[in-house]
Amino acid sequence: MAADVGSMFQYWKKFDLRRLQKELNSVASELVAQQEESEHSHKRLVELSREFKKNVPEEIREMVAPVLKSFQAQVSAFFSKFTSSGKCARSVTWASGNTAQC
């Protein structure tokens, strides 16, 4: 029993919880920065989509509509993978009004 306690003590002594906490804090900070950057990029993309709809003639919008819908479908599929895995808790709303839950 004393050997078990001693080996557990050695394990925790080598574990270096403070180093692990610093590493996890660093990773968490990076993730937050990446998420903020992603949200900013998404907002910009929505703005550009709205400007496109306002400034481009109907004829051209109809020509590119299949490409835009395909892109939106791919992004929605990507977000749905995160939804099903429980790794994401947000929704994306496109300028077209389509929404992808994540």
C-alpha cells in the first residue's frame, strides 16, 4: 500500500499541472482568437452577399445563383457535421435568408 501511495505521489509530482494549465490557457486563447476571426469573416461575407444582391442586375444574379446555392449547401453541410458531433453551438444565416444550424 505504501508503495502505491509513493508511486502515485511520484506520478503527480512529474505531472506538472501548472505547465498543463498554462498550455491549455494558451490553446484556449488561440481558439477564441480563431473563432472571433471566423465570425468577423462570416459577417463580412454576409455583407458582400447583400451588396452583391443590391448592386448586380437580376440577370447576372440568376446566372450565379446555382454557384452561390452550392457554396451555401457545402458550408451548411460542414456546419451540420459539427452540430451532430456536438462541437459547435451556433447558427449561420446567409444574406439569402437560408440558415445553417451549428
